[in-house]
Amino acid sequence: MSENKKLVEIEHLKQYFHARGTRGKKQYVQAVDDVSFYIYKGETLGLVGESGCGKTTVGRTMLRLYEPTEGRIIYDGKVLFDKDAGISVDMMPYRRKMQIVFQDPYASLDPRMTIGDIVGEPIDIHSLVSDKKERHDRIISLLQRVGLNSEHANRYPHEFSGGQRQRVGIARALAVDPEFIVCDEPVSALDVSIQAQVVNMFEDLQSELGLTYLFIAHDLSVVRHISNRIGVMYLGKLVELADSYELITNSLHPYTKSLISAIPVADPVTARANKRIPLAGDVPSPVNPPSGCRFRTRCPYADERCAKEVPGFKEVTSGHFAACHHLDKVK
Ligand SMILES: Nc1ncnc2c1ncn2[C@@H]1O[C@H](COP(=O)(O)OP(=O)(O)O)[C@@H](O)[C@H]1O
Ligand code: SF4
Ligand SMILES: [Mg+2]
């Protein structure tokens, strides 16, 4: 990681969607609500939380694939979006720098296009080459970079395994020489046996190319090794963020504790640091989230204050942030 220089920052980011099937009364899915964090250059920030908590929405909103409802997005010191100040820059130059690898390698590749054209498309969009030979060479070198070869260029997605397709998705993201990649659960749809290979490839690419990642996963076991720091989301809110080892061995928030206790433990340090805390009940709807702390309907420590006041996201110890009124009581 380069000397603590921030590459991407989001401040008070909100993303509300119109709720489907709510005619008449306007209702919103509060998919992301007042989330702030930053990612250092060359860092991997892991983002975890149960399905539906807003991880994908954070990733896509950061890239402005969705226009934020509120908040600020800063990239390499430049404000890309600021609702209050009325700033909304043209994203075209930034589309090259900020890429995404999608969760589902089956749905994200056009079945009618060859692998070569899928990888070549962003090269064409951004006019990165001057002739056909250069284009061809660039595609082949990208395929090789992700462990595929020149013979794969003329084939179609259906001829590939899930792991190979995800490699194609990664080659496509790399085609424009990005600096920052949102990796949206890139291994969740893959066989457990090949997940580690693909995660290792992300790590190798990062050190070769100096990339910065937001690495999204629904469980901690996938991100704990690849991430420098990890953020935990619950129902549209960031509830905790810390250095990875600190988060795993010294978590503060009751929700994080329950997630950690669900990891199958191979190492005794983690086992000792965390007793099992079962998570009761279902996740409430983001259309009508609980007042105050959104975790209160499932939290064993909840009291009246938790129903009234939204807990602030505070730096508890250096670099370790958490949002909870009763950290002193949480064991
Ligand atoms: N385009 C959309 N329109 C309406 N609701 C959406 C849209 N995208 C996501 N949501 C809702 O926002 C919430 C967060 O979704 P998402 O960001 O996909 O969560 P995650 O990636 O953590 O599983 C969910 O309740 C989801 O149904
Ligand atoms: S603020 Fe209250 S409900 Fe929320 S996590 Fe802390 S103790 Fe639990
Ligand atoms: Mg998602």
C-alpha cells in the first residue's frame, strides 16, 4: 500500500430506490443509508454482510452506475459527485480508471459475443488502440494475464466453466488499465474448489498492477485473507470497520461478533477470541427499517435508547470504527 494516500472516498452516501409495487404512497428501499468510508491506494477493502444489506448498491453507486440519492464521492482527490454542492462530473474519463467485476459470470457475459470481442469491447469504447493487430495483441495478452490463452479468443462463453468465465470478466475489467476495481462477490458463484485460485489471481494482479480493490463478499471467510481492512454492513448501514486482523480478533459490534462466530474456525486464536453468538430472527425490510439502530430487532443488548437514537459511526480506537450505543456492555 502506498503511504496512506486515499484513492476513493465516499461521504454520507445514500441510495434510495423506489419500492416496487407501492402505488399511491411513495415508499423507498433505503438500500444504502449514510455510509462513509475511504480506500487507500493499493489497498483491498473487504465489504461484508448478509444478502440484501446493500453491498452491491454501495459498489455500483461509488462508480456512479447508479446516481447517488445523497452524499459525496471523491476519486484521487477530485470530487465526482456532491449532492449538496450540485457537483456531478462527466464520468467518461473515470470509467477507465474505475471498473467492476460482477458476481455472476454466467449472466454478465453476452452469450452471442466471442471471448475476444467481450474483452475487446472496452478497448474499442475507449479507443485504446490504433489498428487491428494492436487490438488482437492486447486481447491475447489480457487473456494470458488471467491464465487463459490465444485459442480461447474465438470461443463463446457457453464453452467455458464458471471459473474461466470469471477470468474473462476480470480480463475485460483489466482491458482499460484501471486503477480501482469493485469486485462484487467475484467468487460466490464459483465452486469452492476454485474460489481460492481466483482469489489468488486477484492478489497477484494487485501486486503486479498496483490495483486498489473494494472486495465484496457475503461471508467473512472469503475476504479475511485478501483484505487489508474490512467493513461490515447491516441493512444499508456500515456498522463496523477495522484492520482485518483487528476485526476478526477484536470485533466490537454485536452484529460483527455474530458473523465471526459463524466462521468455521481453523485457527485457535480466532476460536478463543469469539464465542458462538447465534443470530436470531430475519433481516427486517429496508423499506421500513427499525427506528434508531437498525440491528435492534436482532440484538441481545438492545434497549430503549437503541429504538430512539441512530448510533453514530465512531472511531473507538485508532482506525477501528463502530456504530453502537452500548459497546461497553457487548461481550
Ligand atoms: N435497482 C433496484 N431497485 C430497487 N431495489 C433495489 C435495487 N437494487 C437493489 N435493491 C434493493 O436494495 C437492497 C440492497 O440490495 P443489494 O445492494 O443488491 O444488496 P447485497 O449486494 O448486499 O445483497 C435490497 O433490499 C434490494 O432488494
Ligand atoms: S445500538 Fe443497541 S441495538 Fe444497536 S447494536 Fe448497539 S446495543 Fe445493539
Ligand atoms: Mg450483491
